[in-house]
Amino acid sequence: MKRPLIIWTCCLLFLACIGEDFVDDYVAPNLRITNAIISIREGLSYQFEAQFFDESGRKVDQPSLEWSAVPPTAVEIQPNGTLKALSPGDVMLTVRTVGL
């Protein structure tokens, strides 16, 4: 009595497999400033660094980045992420990838 039940269960398990596995390994691309700071004194400079991870979660070496700061009168931001504080105030620093 048990043997037909076991055979029937095994047959169902094999029939349930259609031979294709679907692997959803998509990860949302992620851009991170890795050395953020809260404040900097007027007249000083600071080098920001960022890392970009693609849709597979792999780190992209030397991605093309674009840095910006609002308001632009408070700080000067270079294309390589070097920031120089020009005047006191609050600043929103943004980095984005270009072409990725």
C-alpha cells in the first residue's frame, strides 16, 4: 500500500519540473558616497569618494561620475569630487553616474 503512494509522489515531483529554472538576480543599481562628512570649515577642501554597483551587484571600477552642489555659491565641487568650502551655509551634494 505504501509503495504505490511513494511511486506516485515521485512521479508527481518529476513531472512538476519543466526543465527550466528562472533565476531573478536583478539588483537595483546603487551609487554610494563612501566617505560622507557632515561639515567642513570655510576655506578647506575635502575629497569625496563614491562607488557604483551595477544591476548584478558588481562594483564598477572607475565609473564616470558627475558631482554637483546646491547652492553653488557656498562650495566649489570639482569633476573628481574635490569640494572646497567657500562660505558658511548648508549645501546639498549630489553625485550621479553618466552613461551607465
